[in-house]
Amino acid sequence: MAPGVTVVQLTDVTKRYQSGEGTIEALSGVDFHADRGEMVTVIGPSGSGKSTMLNVIGLLDTPTEGTVQLKGTDVTAFTEDELTEERRSVIGFVFQDFHLLPMLTATENVELPSMWDTGVDRRDRAVDLLRRVGLGDRLEHTPDELSGGQRQRVAIARALINEPDIVLADEPTGNLDRDTGETILEELTALKTNEDVAIVAVTHDDQLVAYTDRVVELVDGEVSA
Amino acid sequence: MAWRNLGRNRIRTALATLGVVIGVIAIASLGMTGAALQQQADTNLGSLTNEVSVSGGADSDVDGVTAAQLDDIENVVVDGAIVPQRSDATTLSTRSGDAQRVTVTGVTDAAALYETSAGRAPSRLRTGALLTDDTASDLGLEIGDPVEYDDRLYRIVGLVESDSGFGPGGSELVLPIDAVAEGDAEYDSVTILAEDGASATAIADTLEAEFNDEDDEELSVSSFASAQEDVDNFLNTLNLALLGIGSISLVVASVAILNVMLMSTVERRGEIGVLRAVGIRRGEVLRMILAEAAFLGVLGGIVGGVLSIGVGLVVFDVLAGDRLLVFGWPSARYVVGGFGFAVGASVLSGLYPAWKAANDPPVEALRG
């Protein structure tokens, strides 16, 4: 681990949860890290624990065992409110289903994570980000007026509004056709350099592998190779 | 944000708001009706509350008040005008053939008892007469005209207001006390005029103590002050009961809002999950949803309040004859109260859905 460069570090992380048939171990002793300026792709068959791992990295879930460190700080035992703060300022999310709010315009959707911050106006940054992802002429459109690829680009811009250190993408090209998927991946690649962020993408689309700096394979909750 | 969320399903929002509107109208209108009734009762009874009426008691030997009893009364009552009376009835007729039945009251101190709309009421009535103004106009009589009673003529010196007193004005002819013959006792009744309702009640109590005990009622003492108090108490209770019923409709509206808010947050589960994932705090989500509920209450409260004032204008016009009274505080406070209740009830209804949504783990919300 290189201090100042490593954004997130998982050490010996195990995640177990109760289900109808008993206890399921989604992650077993997983070690993982992601540095600034690199894109790491996590691949694996469905059920391998990829989504769980992304949730743990994204502080949406806490590990049963092991530690999670964000920018050098151990956040494993943080309270819900503390975790929320970290998500707000350090992490950006891009989801497979885009998850934009239907009654807000593109600009408002991008501003969303900062909307509750009093005294802060991120409108200029929102407009700038939308321009950079090529949506300068769609600022006032609502999601139903945008194509799938455009919506994902809005989601990417939203992920960047609070100047995060890491962007997490869950199947970012899952709902897009090949060409649009390529555009999005180029977008993300430009991001990691220009914004100096770490990108962790979870996918089973080989397309991503071509753009990625490092591949981590998860099988049955364990990292292989 | 809250406003836009409500706008997404306008019909649902409108229906929930309608429930609040009806609740507010119910409370405010019932409250204002009660206030109007009370206003009217005060007006009608108000002019009588400072009077104490004394007449022959159930166990008295005579049907009336004797001179001796009057002396006692004058000794005991120091702060009021004491007016002994004799009563009779007669038919007044005019040359043109009109006739009307009138009660005849014989007094000396007419000034203490009567308000004149024309002419004067002497405090020592010796030769003139007073007539109620409605009767006078019915019979075509004016000040200065003569009236006949018991084969004697009396000149009208004043006209008495017909609608002083409770109920529709009676027809009354007021004559000097000696013009009316004695009944069973020297006087048929005695009216005492006190300063206000409180002193009237005090005087009535004093007279009761002086003349009556448990099994012997020498004089019948009644004062309208206690009657008015009884009426006031009754109206108060009635008002509270009506408000209670009106409140039920607002409770029903709250249940509707609870339902609407629950449905809306369940529908938006994924969105709320996204908000939480991108770092919106639980408290901020809670406040957003509470704001939606509060908006429903405020919107319904305002519309309901305005409509209630409309209802109030009609109510006050019909019951109290003065529609502007609806803006006075005794009536307006129900509109304000209805509005406050609406907003409060709406926010309360929103608490559970808001809390539930805010504490929904984002991982689950995003999955579903």
C-alpha cells in the first residue's frame, strides 16, 4: 500500500449474512486495494460476491470480519452517519440502472448529492461536468428525454460532483449497447486521469478489460490470482 | 424537492389535500357556528342580565309583594334601583277601529325600566303614559295622543323600544302606578335594576336569604344573570361537543395522509436508496418526507381556511345578522385553530413513513 496514493484498502474482509438456508459467506478473507489514477476491474461469475464487495468498498455494507481503510483511515467501525459523510465526500457511484431521479433535469440530477449542503452552490461545476461528458446541450432535459448512454453519462457526472477520490461502477455498461458502452468506457478512462480518481468497476463484460489497468477475479467470495 | 415529489402524482396529492380541506372546514365551521350562537344569546339576554324580578312566592299568603315586604327589600338592597309594579291587561282601540291587546304596567320610576325611542320616560310618572313603539305605529298613535284605560285618559309622553328584552317585543302600555288597581297585594311584582350581572346575582342571593328558606318561599326571586350563565355553559358544552365531532373528520384526513405518504415512500424506495448511497444523511431524508406531509397540511389548511371563512360569513349572517363578526377573534380563532391542527396532524402522520424511509438500509432499497 502506497500512502497518499491508495484510496481504498480491504484487509482480510469476510462478509457473512443469514439467509433462509442458513449462513452464507459472500466474501472470505478478501484483500483488495485501489490507487489513484488506476481503473481496477473486478470480474467473476454471478454469485461470486462482486456486488457485495462493491457494497463494502462503497461503505454501504460493513464487513463481518476484517478492516476497510479509506484514504488511510480505518472506517470499519464507523457509525451510519459517519459512513454517510464519507460516501458524500469521498465516493461516487455509477449504477447499472443509472438511478436518476425522474422529475429532475440533468443538471439537477448531477447536483443532487450536494443539494442539501447549505451555502454551497455546485451548479457551475455540474454544468461543467455535463459539458465534459458531452451533454452541454442537454442540461435541462429530464431523464425520459435522454437515451441510455446519455443517462449513464449524467450518472457519471453526478458521481463526480463532490470531487470524490474513488468512483465505483456496478456494471456500468450492462444496459447499453456495444458502441455506447465503448463511449462510456472512454469517458471513465479520461476521468481517472483528469480527475485523479481511482475507479473500481464490477462487471462480467469483457469489453472493460481492454480499458482496465488491473483485473481482480472473484470466485466464490475469494480472490484468485 | 418535496414540492416536486408531490407533483408527481397530482391526483393522489389532491385527494389527500381534499381530506384535510374537509376536516378544516368541519372544525372551523362548527366552531364559528358555536361562536355565532353565543354572540346571539349574549345580545338577546344581555339587556336583561342586570335585572332581578321579585313576585309572590309559592308559600306566600298573597299573590304579590306587600308594602311591608317592599320596605324590607328597600332596607336590604342598597345598590340598585327598586321599581315596584302593578300589572293588568287591556285592549286599546282607536277611533278608526283598530284594536290591540296590550299588557298594562303601572310604575312610578319609568326611567329606570324603559328605554325610549322617542319622547321621554319620567322617573316620576304621574300623569303621562308610555307605549311600545310598534304598538303605537300599528294603531296610528303618536306622542301627545290620548289613550283610554279604566275610563280615564292619559297622554302619551314617550315611546318604548319594542325589542328590548328577550324574544319578540311585546305590546306594553306604561301608566302611573296609581292608575292601576291593586291586586291581591299592594304590588304585583318588584323589579330591581343592578349595575351588572354579578351584582344582580348578589342581590338575588341576598333576597333569597332574607325572605325564603327551605320549606317556605315567601317571595319568588329570579334573575336572568344566572339564566344567562346557564345558557352560556350549555352553549360552551355544545360547542365543545361539535368541535369534537369536527375533529374526527380531521383525524380521518390524517389517516389518509399517512396512507398516501406510506404508498409514496414505498414506491420511491429505489430513489431514496440512491439518495442515501450518494451521501444524503438519514436526517435529511426524514426532513424531505416530513416536508411533503407538511405541504399537504398547509395546502389543505389554507384552502380549508378560506372556504371556512365563506361558510362563516353565511352562518353569521343568518344567526347573528352581522356577517363581519366572522372576522372577530372569538370566531376567527377557529379558522386559525383548524389550520394549525391540519398542519400538526399532517406532520404527525408523516413521521412514521419518513422515519421508515430514512432508516431503510440503502443496500436493500437499491436492490428492490
